[in-house]
Amino acid sequence: MIVRPPRVAVRPVLPTSPFAPSPVLPAEQFAVHDQVTHDKYGLGRVTSVEADTSLIIDFGSCRVRVMTPCDKLTKL
């Protein structure tokens, strides 16, 4: 006689529920010469992409290395 563990019932998640997990958005891809805006530094242009983990961005007055994904960085 084989004894199997009881099945666990999975409750459906309603899309209008405030407790539903938020959908995972795909990470934004950046390329050299993309124009971006940053909440702290303002308008800039991507000068280098390093292994899809960090960007070097020229903001005019300074160059900054930003690790991706970054919530404060938006591609224009």
C-alpha cells in the first residue's frame, strides 16, 4: 500500500486584489548614445555599457556610473 501526501489546494489570485503580487516588468535595455534622465542628475547620454550590469552616463557637468536596474533612471 502506497501512502501519498495530501494535495495542497492552490487558491486563485484575483487580479483586482490589493494582495496580488505585482507583475515583474522586464529590465530596460540600454545602448550607447541612448538619451536618459535621472532623478538626481537630470538629462544625460549613455557613453558606455559594461556587461549589462552598469552604465557610464555623461550628464554634461559630470560622468556617473549607474548600476542597472535603477529605479531613478528612465530611457527617453
